Amino acid sequence: MTREHQNLCPQRGSTLFDDSPAASICSGIKRWMPYQPFQQTQTQILAYYVALMATFLGLSIPIFTQLVVLQVDRRIRADMQEEIEAFEEALEVEVNTGGKVSLREAFDDFLYHKIPGDKTFLITVIEGEFYRSSPLSLPETISPDSDWMERLSQTQEAITGNHKISDPEVGDIFYRAEPIDVIEKNAGVLIVANIPKGERQEVLVAVYTVTLVLLLMLIPALFVAWIASGRVLSPIRVLAQTAKSISEANLTERIAQQGGGEIADLTIAFNQMMDRLEIAFNSQRQLINDVSHELRTPIAIIQGHLESLHYYEPEEQPEVIQLVLDELCRMTRLVEDLLLLAKAEHQDFLILEEVEVTDLTEVIYLKARALENRNWILDSRGIGMINVDVQKVTQAVMNLVQNAVQHTTEKDTIAIGSSIDHSHKQSKLMLWVRDTGVGICIQDQERIFQRFVQGSNTQNCEKGMGLGLSIVAAIAESHRGSVELKSQFGRGSTFTLVLPVDVPKSCGG
């Protein structure tokens, strides 16, 4: 609202009451001003269109008029030249046929048979004196007694080009003069004059009519432009409405893409931005929920033991402190795992590098053997180069190994292997961990990749936090891959990490 509008509005505490006429006017201004119709993009486009059309018409009509007038003048001069050439050709024909003809007779015959065009004057001069004209009546400026007539009667050279003389009544008068030398040297002069005012006025009337039609057609053109701009801007309005309807609790709204061009690019960019926001908000919400859920128990344990620490005997306190430290370590691991899961959805989560599959498999196998006493087997080693995040892939496989260790005994076998499958359009890396442990129930095989979910057959196994397999799935998905599980209860499980050999660069930072 402008300062002038603000000055019209009664302020609270002033002598004007809220129900005064000034207050009513101010309320109406406040209701109208937020819409600001002259600041809307559609109105601005129409204004630019009107300005463009006005500039176009304002420049083109005068230029068009001038060009048409010049064309008329050029045609008139060409017609004048044709009159002179027609007389000369007729006179040459008479002379060449052997007939004896005087210049006077030639002029009489030409003026008798030749009907001049509108506002065209054929004037003949013999021996420097005005002889006859057609039509007989001549404008004052080119009359037989005028200075112009006296000057042209004595000319001995052809007068061509863009010669003209102005008359106060009829305006410009074009003229051309040609000395006649066919019968006798400088015996006479043929003068052709024309008043272009009439033809110019006809052209101006036509231009005026065209201009009027253009102005009348501008009205429906503006209407069509208003509708067309509205249709072009409709995706932007939908975008604005969608943006207004978005909140932290509702991030699923998207805009349907229509057509191509910049508006479609804007729609795609907006939807991609919403995808990123939804992932970020969901990740944040999941992290908060997970932290609040999982940290509650260790915090309660730590708080309870610290509050009751002075009740313990001195020889018992080291044991209590060690228990608290264990819980703190568990909390640290939990927070690190949760942060890893949260970062897994970011584009810069991976640091891609090329590595030989054989070397990667052997490094993982050596690390796994150091965990527990099991019957360790290296099934196979793939051959070839892959483009992956080596640390994240190693972490994922080691999580699978740790999970196998927890569900096996010293008598069981744990095997690690790798291969490259070229049977698909895009080659796949297969990294697996196979064990002969207790296996996984069919009803648990889909659930165990969720956060904080553990299998139902873990009563006799070491308890974890339920995040290991979630991290494996997150790392696989960040590589545009997946995790496959084959398990039979009581006979063991095989977890296979399936990754593309050449991970897209968009996955890496």
C-alpha cells in the first residue's frame, strides 16, 4: 500500500472511529490492493503486447504510407515518360514512311487522338511559343503566361527525373519536357505534367481503411492474447497453488507435466525439488523418531545407575561405571548408524572409485576371518573393474558377515564370494555371504530389512540393534542396486548384494 493510501487510513487512537467513512474506504483499499491486478504476469504480458503492437503500428503505418506514395509517384512519372515516347514513336513512323508532315500537324494529330489520363496535361510548344494543350484548362502555375511555361518553352535538353513545381491550389505538379528534333532541330517541345494529389489521396484513403481494420482486429487479438497468456501461465498458477498447499505434513503434491518448453522444465524442476524435500523431511522425521525411540532405554539405564551410584559399595562402583560406558558406546554406535541411514539418501553419500573385484573380495574375506572362529570359505572371486564406493560396499558386506556370525556357531560354515553377471543389458556385480546357520522364517524375510526389526528366531543369538540389514539395503539402493535373500529355516541363508558394475555419476558426490 502506498504512502498516500496509508495517509487515508484512520489510525487506532485517532479521533476517527473504526466505522467512519474514511475507515470504510481504507478497508476497501486494503481488500483491493493485495490483488494488484497491474502486477500480475498475465496483465503485464498483455501490456507488453499492447505496447509492442502500438509501436509496430506507429512505425509501420507511416513507413508503409510513405512507400506507397513513392510507388504512386514513380508510376506517375513512368506514365509521363510513356506519353513522350508514344508521340516520338508516332512521329518517327510518319517520317520514315516518306510522308511530309509538319510539327504543327503532328501535335494536332497527337492531341486529337490521345486522351490524357486523370490530372495529366499534354502541352505543346512550337518555336518557343505555347501552341496547344490537352485539356485546354491549365492550372495557374503552368498556364501559358507563367514563368514556368516561358522557361520550359526555351529548353533545348530533355527534362527528366523528379522535377516538380508547387501550386497553391492543387499542390505538387510533376512535369517532363522533351525537345522534338525529328522534323527540325529544336522545332518544338512536348511537355507532360501531372497533378498527383488525387491519386495520393486515394492511396491515403486505402491506408486509412487498412489502419482502421488493423485497429479493429487488434481488439479480438488482445482478447486472444489474454486467453493464450492465461493458458501459458496456468502451470505457474498451479505451481503457486501447489506450493501454498504444501506443508511439512503434506509433501506428496506434484504438478502434472504438460507439453514441452520452459514451463515443462519448470514443472520438472519443481517436482524434483519436491522429491528432494520429501526425502529430506522424511529422513529427518525418521531420524527423530528413531533417536527418540531407541535412545530412551539406554538414557534411562545410564540415568538410573548414575543416580544410584552413591548407594553402591566402592568395590561395586567400577562395575556400574563399566555398564554405563557400555551403554554410551551402544548409543554412539546407534547414532552413527542412524546418521549413516539419514545420509544414504543424499546425493553426495557415495565417493565412487574404480577397483578390481578380485582385490575387493579378498580384502573383505580377510577382514571377515578375524571376527569369529567359523569354517570360513572363499567361494569365488569375480574378475573385472567396477566403479563403486569401496568403503560403503565393504561396510555393507561386513554387516552381512556380522549378521551371519550372530546366527551361526563354531561348527557352521560362512562363505564369501563375488562374480560379475554379463547376462543383463548392464553388467551386475554379485557379492554374497552364505552361511549354514539357523536360517530365516519366510514371514521375516521381508521385514528384516526394516529399521529396528529382528527375526523371530533370534532367541539364542546375540542381540543387535536391528539396523545392520537396513544399512546394507540403504547402501545397495544408493548404488542403484538391491539386496537379494535366499533362506530356508534351519539350513542357513544367502544374502547377495547386486550392484551395477558402472554406478551412475549422479549417485556419487
